[in-house]
Amino acid sequence: MDWKLFVEKSKMQEELDSILIEENNKGYLSAFWEKESERNDSLVYELHLGQKFSLSKIKTGNVPEELIQKKPIPDSGFMEWNQWTLDVLEDLENRGYPFATIKLDSLERKGDQIFASIDLVEGPLITWDSVQILGNTKTSPRYVQNLVRIQPGEPFSQNDFESAGQVLNRSPYFGLSQSPELSFQTKNARPIFYLSDRNVNVIDGVIGLLPNENEPGKVLITGQLDLELYHLGGKGRDVAVHWQRMNKESQTLDISAKESFIFRSPLSISIGFNLLKQDTTFLNRFFSLDFGYQLSNYSSIRFFTNRKASDLISTFAYREIEELPDVADSRWNVYGIGIDINYLDYPIFPRKGMRLKSEFAAGNKKIIQNTGIPESVYQNLDLNTPQFTAEIEVEKHIFLKKSWGMWLRGNAGFMQNENLLLNDLFRAGGLKTFRGFNENFFFAKTYAYLNMEQRLFFGGNSYLMVFSDLGFFENPYYEIKEDYPVSFGAGINLDTGNGVFRFIYGLGKSNLQPLSFSYSRIHFGYLARF
């Protein structure tokens, strides 16, 4: 006699039913449980199997031929028949027939052999009705329809309904406040989603305290301001403004806007403007136009065109040069393609999952002659040349325990051009790329770096962290062209409910920066969400 412990009577009944179903699948159709005795907290059941039958032949009955070709009917066996029934019903409920039924009809018994015919009743064709949105949200029902790909008039699909809940929970704009519901009305199915808007709009101010390299012993205060407004009008419309001051003379400005589901299609459009002032050397302006297309709930592709204009701020130092300097005036018109594959479990502070982003761009770069530079510098120089760039980013969150996780991110890129200039190169360094260094500290033709963090969580989105960054940067204009920097440090990310407070202390070493506490970097700020 085998004994098994159950803490609830319902769990015991589930176990008995599962055993009975298993024996039915083996052909013991008359099997049943008999309760033999009951003492205090103990129950004794005996299983009576009865005669074993075999399903010898199944006739197609009224099953459509196209369904038989898609899912062939098994020759025999109750287990195979039950699995085939489940598969067919699942297929039908995803093609507009959620009330379909299948049973064996015209049963004949010869000894322990059973012969039968299939009786399939598809039921009415059910189509989608319009989406209904309830809860504390400003989200437009049309936006949700486009996002989850449920359109009125299309056949009902149980898979689409179940995946819709997952898609909505992964949205950066809102989440489900309770489980979705279905309302069936006169051959229509209306999905009902209960949504609650997230605090995703951002005001982020960061202050950095850095050693003043021009005035030893003094501190230079740098700043950063991020303003991000999301889901305006409940239609997935975004606007963002980012400003940053890296040092006394350098600043960046980035403005972007996005409109989702153009003409109710999976197409989105984004425009952007970026300005970079690099001390008194050069000024870059970057105009972008992106078209994104949602391939699935987890992937998207984008096609973009950009125009980059770069101009020297001062030419006094180049008035007597004999060859092209490392910076020059140029124009670059580029066309490219990018892909984004996102399997992160949460849009803001994910705990597990992976994300991959990559892009490739190519275009023609034209060097503009500057009247402040001797004309002889441009002679015998091909002013129009093709330029290529490629970048990839892979992010991985590893859930180890409820209070312990890891974050890994790898980035790499390269750039190719016959007349590559310093003001063309990739930029990296700082809080969001390679910590322990000034913002945009590195210039690189080719780069690769790895960010690693160990996180000790003490709240939903609050954690202590230690980090290490390893990298490779190639700059053709430096005396030592290849740099292998490393940095490490610690910090805290504190979720206050309406925002996040961050404090990070880092040390970094490279060819241009020794490993010294006098070069340490402190970043702290408060990211307010509303």
C-alpha cells in the first residue's frame, strides 16, 4: 500500500482524477476508485481497472478533408485519439471556432475491440469585436488593438487573446491591473483589458563632480538633464529632450519624437536632432528620420536615413598646415537598417531576459573645403568617399535569487572610411556607457566593451551594486592607437515610489588616465517619474 500526503482535499481529488485519466488512456475505460476506509486523517482508496479495451479503427466521419491533411487521424489507441482531439480543438479555437466539440459516434464493440466514427461540430464562427479598455488609464482602445494585433471582424483566436495579456504587461506605458476577460455576444468576442498607467514620464537631473584638469586642486561640476514624455494622448506618442555638459566647453543636445501605428499599421515614425559641441574644436549636427515596423510581439525592424553635418569652430591652429588635420568640415548622408529583439520580462527594471539591438549604415561622406585652411591641403584628396558603420548591443539579465541578480551588457561597433576624421568617430565613456571616466571620454574607430554588475536587491527596484567594465577602443589619431581600459566601482539604486535615486562611485584606468583616486568619478542624481 502506497501512502501520499495532501494538505488539501482538492489536491487529493486532482491526483485521483489524473491517475484515472491515465488508465483510461491505456484502454481501461471502466476503471474507477473505491473508498475502502476512512480513519481520522487517513483515507484508503482502491483502484479497480476492469476490462482493457483497444480502439481498433476510427472513421473520419464529418471531419473536413483539409483538417485531416493538416492533422492526420490516428489509426488506433485511446491515448493517441485523446491527443488528436486536443490538438484539433486547439487548432479550431485559434481559427474562430472556440465552441467546437469532438466525440466518438456510431460505437461498435467486438470483444475487447472498439470501432467508432468521429462526430465533429464546429459551432458558430466567432469574430473579434472592438477592444474594451477599463481601469486607470488614458490609453486609446485603437492603440491597444494595434499593439496586440486584435482587429474587429477577424476570426477569434485563443492564442492571440492569451499573448495579448503578455504583450500589454510588457508595455513601458502601462500594465494589467487584473486578468483580461472575454465577453461573447452573438457570434462576436469582445476582449476586455484592465490597464493601469505606469509612471514613465521622466525628469532626470544628474550632477557630476570631476577634477578640473585645467585648474589642479579644483572641482569641475558637470550636468545632465533628461526630459522624456511618453504615451501622449494615450496613442504611443513620445517626445524626449536630453542635454548634457561634459566639461567647461563641451555640451550635447538631443531632441526626438515618435509616432506609433501610422495609418493603423505596425509602422512607426521617429525624427531626431542631435548637437555636439566639442570644446572649441568642432560642432556636429545630426538629423535623423526613422521608420520602424513591428515584426512580432518581441521583434521590430527599422529603416533610417540620417544627415550629419560637422564644422570646425576655430581654424586658427590650422592656418599653415600642409596636410588634412584630424578634424575637418564634412557632410555625411547615410541610409541604414536596424533590428531590435526584446525578451526582457519587464520594460523599466527587468530582472531576467535578453535584448539584442544592431544596426548597419552606409552613405557618402563629403569633405567641405574650409577657407580658413590652406587650399593646398585639399589637392589630390578624394573629397567624396563611402563610409560604413555597424553597431551591436546585447543585454542579459540573470535572475539568481529573489534578492540577487546579475546584469551583463556587451557593445561593439566599427567604422570604415578612406578619410576618417576625429569628429566622425564613435564616442563612449560616462555613466551610461563606460563608467569611471568622463562623459564621451573615448574616441573610437572600432570599439567593444562589456559592462558587468552584481545586484543585491532589497526592494522591488532598489538594489546595491558592484560593477566592472572592460573595453577595447581603437583611435587612429592617438600615438598608442589601441586602448584597453578597465573600471570598477559600487553604487546604489533606490526606488522612492515616484522616482529613482542613484549614486555611483567609479575608478577607471586607460592609456590617458592612470588608476588613481584623484581621477575617481562620482555620479549621483534623482530620476523623477510621473
